[in-house]
Amino acid sequence: MQTANSKKLLSRPLDRIAIVFAIVLSVLIGILLWSGDRTLPQVRDFSWQDRQIAADELSFMLTFNRPMDRQSVEQNLKIEPALPGKFSWAGRRMAYTLNAPAVYGKSYKVELKQAFDRFANEISNHRPIQPFVGNFTTPDPAFAYIGAKGDESGRLVVYDLLQKQAKVLTPPDLVVSEFRIYPNRDRILFAATPKTTDISNPLDQKLYTVSIPDAKTKNQSPEIKLILDSGEYQNFKFDLSADGQLIVVQRLSRLVPGQYGLWVIKADGAPKPLENQPGGDFLITPDSQSIAILQGEGVAILPLEPQAQPLDFLPKFGNILSFSRDGSQGAMVKFNKDDYSRSLFRVTNQGVQQQLLKITGSIISAKFDPQKQVLYCLLTDAKQTDRSYQEEPYLASIEIETAKLTRLVELPGQRNIQIDLANDGSALLFDRFEPDPDTAASTNQNSELDRPSRTQKKGTPHLELLSLTDSQTSRQAEPLNLYGSHPRWLP
């Protein structure tokens, strides 16, 4: 009966075609299973491909089309110029995290060859990954400063260190006193006073932004926008949040005596008072959510919301110098009343308070390197006699783990020095006073213990660069032939 049915099925043309097709398909499937997957493993996506990455971008991602033999990938991945880092994996995705930011002004190549998928072996005759080459770049090293000579005097200037090109951003009728740079390096927030007949009124300080023209775009002029007027309030110290979305300003009312405090300006919003204790010097924290402000004999951490209560209070510190880029630690100063000395502390968000230095001179500023292993500081030596008191500034580095101090540059006879550390940690930029040779020195005793001596000659500040990539024994500051002050690196 079954034989008859089989013959009957085979006699039908469609049945015969279906049976032949099934047999052919089964043979093909068998061949594929026997021979294995012949497609090459390959990189499907490189997260930094053809991008310009800044110093705060420390990790890129490679996504593969199949699970990879991790050891073969890690051994054969090459980056030129070299960027040491660490690997981590999640399925078909590999993350590479740099130990330090990529050096600015460079073009990088990422290459991967001779890596295999997870199941590759000699029997299956699998071939290595399809060769991959990716490329990315970093921004040109550039900085802004306030000009101090000729047509640049009192104006905001941007200088491209790689191209050796300077661009004046602000008009001659505005005298710039301070500035902050937006994270996308497209704008600068600055404080300035109008200039009439060579005189500017410091009590009439207003806040502005100015665009930074793209070097690749021709005939592009800087655009200036007024952010905060000085009609009913005098504007004093200000700061810009790390994300560029908030401005905090100290203001004094011209109409209500004694009304003094912090105001916050959100992006494209109107200024609003925080309505809390005014306090003194302050910094916006790196998370852009709060401020660290001097209040009484300590540092308060306040949310950037009106009438908010402090999140924390550090009672023994009298000055805030800086925070690390990730906000995990800060550099603060303690004033020791027993012997009139000062101590530099590293304070972490885990409650660690590590004393790094104790001196009788001043601790003016400190900057964390990107790896949070070194603090670069501007310090002073106190020189006191029965008739005078002077402080001689110098630049130094302090290894955080060992608290070892190394003197880098001596700055005798200087005052009001500003320093800034490059975003990639490669160099320190600072202004140095250049005395006029024909002007006699004028001596003035300094009774303030937290400022360098004002003994100096009249002259002009100029900018110098200290490379930190050289060995410590060969480090020397390089004059840049630029006259100005308040240098700040572009992000």
C-alpha cells in the first residue's frame, strides 16, 4: 500500500520538484555545516572614526561582526602615535580607555590586523580579521589671553600655538578684566568695562560672550553678545560651569544698600538670585550642579538652586584652589593660626583630607594633572627681616602619592601671576612681568601674608610656556614673544 502511494506521489510533477529541491537544499546545508562560516571577521564600527576628540574623551569603542578572540585583538591593536591604555569587553564590543588624554595637535591612526574570531583554529581554516584602519585627530593647542601691548592692550586674544597665529576678538572700546572659555571652544565669556578717553570704570563691569572664528572659515568675524548689564547692580567675580550651561556672578545692588550675593544665569535665561549667604570666593564644581564657596571659617558646598541649604561644610579650610576634572578631589588651603603658616590639602569626595605641603609663604594656585597624580602649584617663599617682608613666587610640582615637591621655575620680583595647565597635561602656561629697563624699582612693604611682594619695576607682562614632556632636569620656560596676562588654554 505504501509502495503504491509512493509511486503515486512520484508520478505528480510538483511532488517530484519539491523532493528534488529538498534534497539539494539538504546537501547545501550539509556543505555549509562541514565547511563553516567563510565570511571574514571585521570591525563594524569605530566610535572615533574621523572625529576630533578633546581631552575629556578618554575611551573609544570597536564593534565587531562576531565574537572575537580577545587576546589576539589586544596583542595586535596598534595606535600611532602610541596611546597607552586599558582594554575592556562586552560581547562583540571592545572599549579602550586611555591612561592620559591624547596629545593636542596630532593625527592618530588605529590599526588592527592578524586578529581572529573566538572559534578560529587550524582545522576550520579560519582566516584573520579583515584589516582595519581608523583615524582621529585632536584640536590644535591654543589659548586665550588679555593683551597688554599696542593694539592688543586690554583686548581678548586667541593664539594658535601650532599655526603661530593670533586673533584679536574684542573691540578696542572694551577693556577686558577676566574671562572663561566654553567647553566646545566656540565662545568665550568675559567681563569688560567700556573705555572712554583712555579711562575705564571698574565699577561698570558687564558680562559678554564673543565667538571664536573657525580658522577654516574665511572672512568670519567675532560676534559679541551682552549677557549681563550693570545698570542696577555692580558685577564682580563670576564663573562658568564645566558644561557651559550656567554662569554664577557675585552682584551688589546699586539701589538697596548692602544687598550682595550670588546670581545664576542659565543658558538663554534671565539672571536669578540664589538668595543665600553671599560668602566670598567660589568655584562651580565640575558636575555643574553646585558651588564651593567660602563662608565664615570654612568651605560650603551649595546646590545651584535659590535658598538651598548646604550639601556639605568643610570647616578648617580658608581657600579653594581647584578641582580635578572629574570632581573627585579638590585642592584647598588651610591657614594655621598657631604658627601663621599655610597647608595645602587634597580633599576627596570620599572624605580623605591629605596634607601635601606646609609653608610659611603663600599657596596661590594649584592645578591637577589629567591623571590626578601631580599638582602643579604657584607658591611663594617668605623672606622677612626686621624692616621688610617679601614673598618670591615659584612654580612647583607635587607628587600626590609621596607629597614630593620639585621646584620648576623661579619667579623673583613677580606678582599677580596667573598659571594654567594644558588640557592634555603637556605644558604650563603663565604670565611673567617684564620690567622696563629705564624705570627705577619702587619698594612697598607688604603686610598681607597671602600675597606676593609688590616690590617691582613698572613694565609689561608677557607669556611663557613650560613644557612638561621634557625630563625634569632639562625643563626651562620658553618665552613666547606674546605680551599679555591671564592665559587660559582652550578645551
